[in-house]
Amino acid sequence: MEYTLPAIYNIPAPPYFLVFAAAILGLACGKAFEISLKQKADEWVHRRSDRPLSDIQEIRLMVPFAGICLCSLIFIGSALTIFAVSWALGFTMAFFVIIISSILVWSQLAQLMKTLEEGGSEALEITSIF
């Protein structure tokens, strides 16, 4: 007679696909954000745009940035579930990390654009940042 223990824990397969898909999509959104930021700076340098450089509340910047944040949330949340953290806890932790980080990065970007607008590229020397 063979005795088997009842399955107490049902451990699902780790979400490796979500980790890799979020990483690839995050890189694509990052590239789109880079191109949009370069286009905005190029338009400002050549005075084809009457909007100030420090006004970063544009849809062409916000959509790729939101994509980066969403992909980062999925990446970190899924990566945490690989290490035996529950889905709820992993994605809750990832949510708070990504929200705080994205707010800080967006405000730093606004400050950097304002500095660039006021002082030109010379104002962005490494000694003036610290």
C-alpha cells in the first residue's frame, strides 16, 4: 500500500514569461522615451517650438514614461514572485517602489530641463549637479 501526503501547498509555476516580456517591452518604451526627449530638445534648440523646454507635460513624453513604469511594475512584481513571495505582496511592494521612483525621476527630469533651458548645456556639468 502506497501512502501519499495530501497536497497542502499548490505552488504555481514562476512567471518567467512575464519577467522577460516586461523587460523587452520596458526597453522598447525606454527607447521611445529617449527619441521623444531628443525630438523635444531638438525642436527647442532650433526654435521650432514655442513651448518652453521645462514644460514636460506632453503626451509624447508621458505615454512612454508610463509604459516604462508599467513594465517596471510587472517586471519587479513578477521577479519577486519567482522568489516565493506571494503575488499580492510582490506586486504591492513593486507598486510602491515604482510610484515613488517614478515621481522622483519625473521631478528630476523637470528640474534638469529647467536647468538646461536657463543655462544651456554648460549648466549640466557634473560639478554643478552635486
